[in-house]
Amino acid sequence: MSLLAAGVILFTVLHLLPAVPRAKAAVVARAGAGLYGPFFGALAVLALLLIILGWRGAGFVPVYEPPDWGRFANIGLSFLAFLCLGIFLFRGGLRQRLRFPMGIAVLFWGAGHLLANGDLRSLILFGGLMAYGLVHMCLGLANGARPSADVRAGHDLISLLAGAALYVAMTQLHPVAIGVPVLALPM
């Protein structure tokens, strides 16, 4: 569990940095603009590896009994999360309206998984990342963060299609990456 917790903490600290522009500017100034991006990317990959390895290595420790309908709620909430992820990735008007589509995606994703799973590792991962999402949005609101004002025609539709495609891909990759099947489409 400690590897999983370390990955969640690293991911959280790393991804909260952009929500505080002055802190990010200080880190960029200290590291140099040319090193910040690659260093951030390497740490993000490390955090994801720690999370995946920590999840797969953590034993099942029951904490609560999820509701029978929790798995179905997770499917729907995860789909909404991936739509929000698609909105985050493109520069449509939906991104402006939601303001924090990635934070919203993390909340949907975490809530869905906590409705479907009642074990300690789920609480650490999904609860921890939900807390990150809330803090990120609060810091963003406090600092006046907004998505780029550059809204591009057609990006709303593209973002929704991309989110749906990413959802389908993840449902198929979930057994490989996480070790838990979600929806298996016949070959």
C-alpha cells in the first residue's frame, strides 16, 4: 500500500503545481524552462508507474461493502469522466463552460470507482485522487485560472468523440494495465 500511496502523493503534488501559477513560475525559473517540461513528464510517468505497481501489488483489504448497483454507476460515471477528459484535451466551447474539465473528470472517475470497490487500495487511489481534484479546482478558482480563450470551431464534437473513443480503449486495456476486466468486447 505504501507504493500506491507514494504514487498518489507524487501525482498530487506534481499536478497541483500548475494550479498555483507563482509556485510553478518559481520552479520553472529555478529548473529552467528547457528542463521543466521533460522533468515534469518524467515525474508524471514515475507517479503513474508507482500507482499501477502499487495497485497491482497491494492486497485486498475490505473496508465497506459497495452497493450492488455500484458497478453500473461506475460504468456511467467513468464514461462521463472520459467525455470530460476529451473536453480537456481540445479547445472547444465546452472547455470554457466547464472551466475545470480534468478536475471534474477525476471526480466522476473516483466516485464511480468508490461505488464499485470497497477496499483499502481503492480508498487510497480513488479517494486520494478525488481529494486532489477538489483541491486543484479550489486552487484554480482562488487563483483565477481559466482555460485558454482560444476556442476552435468543431472542437466540441471532436472532444466528445475523442472522450468516447478513449473510454472504449480503456475498457479494453483495463484488464492488461490494471488486471481487472470491465467490458470485454468479443473479437
